[in-house]
Amino acid sequence: MSHHATIAVVGSGPIGSAYARMLLEQLPDAHVVMFEAGPQLTAIPGESVRNIADPAEKERAREMSQGPQAGELRESLGIPAGAVVEGMFTARQGTHLLDFGGDGSAHAPTFPAVAAATNVGGQGAHWTCATPAPAFSEKIPFIADDEWHDLLEVAKDLLHVQSAAFADSAVGAGIRSLLEEEYAGELPDGYGPSTLPVAGDPQPDGTMRWAGADMVLGPLIDPESPLSARFELRDLTLVRRVEVQDGRAVGVTVEDLRTRETRVVPADLVVVAADAFRSPQLLWASGIRPPALGRYLTEHPVVISTVALDPDKIGRFASEADLDAEIARRSVNPADPVAAVNRIPFSEPDHPFSLQVMYAENPPFPLDPSHPAAGNRWGYVNMGYGMRKRPRFQDGVTFSDEELDYRGFPNMTIEYELTDAENAEIAAATERLRRAGNALGTFIAEPRLLPNGSSLHYMGTMRMGEADDGTSVADPWSRVWGVDGLIVGGNGVIPTANAMNPTLMSVAVAVRGARKAAEQLAASDHTRQTG
Ligand code: FAD
């Protein structure tokens, strides 16, 4: 009789979802149980809240993602709406600060904007959906280019990546032309201004249905698909511990946050994809403590600004009629602020940063009506440079066995510092941002460096490496060193210094991990049947 492998997935974000999908597609008899600490927000599990047209409903979904939501713990740890910048990089609604300052708060004075989302779909229900691919030294050095290319293609399919979203926007094209003029001759071929790949399905009316974990799960949440019979998603279920026996993960201890009941769920494989801080925390709480756990934290220092498009400048490339068409398209979904997305990608040696240029009808903050750029008919551009951070052992999160956090886990302390290397690149990118802004219009918010932790792209805390030498947590297939049957997934696995939005890369890494895990489970099944 065939063995029915049970796979426990911790976390329902894009990465846990990618593992679930890939494993079920490859293993015809396996079952996946996915545990999610937060609540389900939308009728379709894991859908992007950006697709919710009703502002009150959208607000409710974000509020529900901002902290513990079970029973009496229905408190919000959220970021006040006035302090957020929609459509850009910074910590926003839908997320909750880890260092929120109350009882059981993490300690992160040097990384104050660090945030998470707790809901079905994870941060992937709130993300901006920018999905550039890593390039040059951003890539993982020990994965060959051919394989990497294939992994990225699968990842793009899973996330529904569009490389030319809003390519028909004449204003968007005009923005690219102005940036091309500004940077003429300075950027390598193929790495100049271009449309930013984003994840979602373009709709016939010109709007986007943005991607969330729902699209990654695909057939697993389609009742018509046979795969859905082998998939179970339990929301408001907190994984408290990974159970390990004789060097092998054998299941998870879960707490139903509705009833407060705790039980052990046996599993043949455990995938921990519970974000870059809570995954290492769960491993630590389970007694799995490789020396690199939580260390080598990186993110993207971010410099942002907002510019009112100058009618004379953009008018050289787009007409009033183009603008009318743009405004008509945007009015179809006024709740979605983004109208066109451009970028200048990372390239080496001269442009080791990533510029994201979001075109929107309104500024991301209230602009005094008496401001000369208020009510600008041509709209506004929110622009930001993401930069790299060199991985260092001393930057990272440590866990306390004495002090528990608000969930009863070993509390976190994050220590993090920018060095001369980062400061030099921040200065260079800020200068370029000024040039880009001046090429497009007038600054209504000057370039400014956001507080550490603002990128929401937290990497390195469970980094993969080629050898179990203390500088990595997982092997090149994301398997935790020294514990069989345990995989870690998410941005924490990325070992490189990079500037690109990391989700596509993390999904590609997950595809690799899932393929290897499926091979291993199939082989052990075969041994069991024949042995
Ligand atoms: P998450 O999506 O964080 O999901 C982890 C899940 O695990 C959470 O739902 C959490 O509740 C759950 N969990 C944690 N602990 C436990 C436990 N013990 N038991 C059960 N469940 C648990 N990335 C990009 O690449 N491009 C972008 O444009 C972009 N924009 C962003 C904008 C915003 C506003 C935000 C918030 C994020 C953005 N990101 C972006 C980051 C992106 O969303 C993440 O890279 C991605 O969601 C990571 O996926 P994940 O599955 O690893 O983790």
C-alpha cells in the first residue's frame, strides 16, 4: 500500500503556499496541512486586500492582519493610518510592528520599523506585488544559471508575474523616456528604465487583480480540482513547536487560537515559512539552534520621495488626450492608487541599487490645498531607491529563554547597524533620486532615508549555504542543517546582499526546495514499499 505522506506547512504566505502547491503537484498521495496563526480575511483564502474595492471592507481586512486576532486577544498592534505611505516601500497598514512598545513587545531600537502581517496570505495579502528578478551578485552563487532561469520561470507562473504591466500607459512611457534622457549612457544595455514586473492578472477594463497567496495556491483552493481534496488550511492556528526526535522533524505542536486547545500533528515533512523573524523564533523555541540562526540580517535601506509631474516635461511625451484616457482608466478602480510602475534595476558595477517609480493620481499623503502642486492634473510619482546591506554576523535577532513575548515565545532583540559601505551607497542613490525627481517634475517630498526595518524585505536570518560551517542555517535546498525532514522558506533564506524586492527570488528558492523534498519523499516511499 502506498504511503500517504503528511506535510505540515507553517505559515500561509506566498512561500508556504508555493511549497504546498509544488509538493502536492509532485506527490500524488501526499496531504498538506497548512497552519496559519492569523485569520482568513477574504472569501478566497489569501487574496490581496488591494483587490477589495470597498474602502471600509479593505480597512477591516487590514485591521484584522495587524496582530493577534483570537478571542480576547483581539487587540491591534497596527501602525496608525496617518503614518503610512501606500504604494511605496515603507511599513504600512495591514502590518504590525514587532517593537510596538507594549507588554511582550520585541526590542528593536536600531531596527524600529520592523513589521509583520498575521493573516491568511501573510504579507502577501498586502504587498505591492513588485517582482523583479535578482541580477549580477544578487543571485545565489551556488545555483547554476540554467537551473536558476528555470526556477524563476516556475516562480513567475506561480505568482502570475507580468513583465509589462501598464505598458500601454502613455504617461508611464513618458516617465521612462524622461528617465532615459537623464541617465543616457550611464547604464548597461538592458538595465535602463523599464516597466517593473508585477504579480497579478490584468483585467479587461485595464485594472489589475493583484496576486496574493490565492494565486500561488491555485488549484489547491479550487474545489473542482482533485488537488484541493489533499489540502487543508487551518487559520487561527498557531504552531508552537516543531517536534524533533532522533534528529528528525516528526510533526508540529499547534494551538487552536479559537479554543486554546493544543495538540501534536505528526508529519513526514515540516516546512517553516513563518517570515524572517518568526521562523527562526519558532526554531529556537523548538530547541533547533544553529549558530547562524537569526544572524546575518539584511534588508534594503530605502530612500523615498514624491514628485508632482511637470506638465511641460511629461507633455513632450504624452498628450492631454493620453492623460484623459489615463484618468478614465483609473476611475474604474479608484481604491487602487497605482497607475503605472517603472524601475531602473540593479546593475553592476555602477548602479548597485534598485529604483522603483510608481505613478499615481494622488500623493500618498494629504497635500495642503494651498500647495502650488496640489491637485496636479498630471499626477504624482512616488519614487524610491532600495539599496543593499552587506551580511554580517552581528546584525540579527537573538532570542531570550527568560523573557517571553506577547505570544509566549522567546522574546526577540534585534541589533542592526549600517556601515560605511551602506552609507556610501545611500549617499550615491540619494543623489540619483534627486536627479530622477528633477527630470520628472517638482519634489513635494524631498528624498529621505526611512528608518531601519522599513523595507519589509527581511533576509538572511535563515540563510542557505554550501557547507554546515556555522555561517548558514540551511543547505542549498533549504533543508535545516542537522535536522532531517525540516525545511525553512522565505526571504530569511536569501544569503546575498541585494536590492531587489525579494519575493520572486524566495519563491524560486522554494521551488528548488520543494523539488528536492518531493524527490526524497518519493524515494522513501519507494523504500518503504519495497523494503
Ligand atoms: P509572509 O507573507 O510574511 O507569511 C508568513 C505567515 O506565517 C504569516 O501569515 C504569519 O501569520 C504566519 N505565522 C508566523 N508564525 C506562525 C506560527 N508560529 N504558526 C502559524 N503561522 C505563523 N515583496 C516583494 O517582493 N515585492 C513587493 O512589492 C513587496 N511589497 C510589500 C508591501 C507590503 C505592504 C508588505 C507588507 C510586504 C511587501 N513585500 C514585497 C514583502 C512580501 O510580502 C514578502 O516577501 C512575502 O509575503 C514573504 O512571504 P512569506 O510566505 O515568506 O511570509
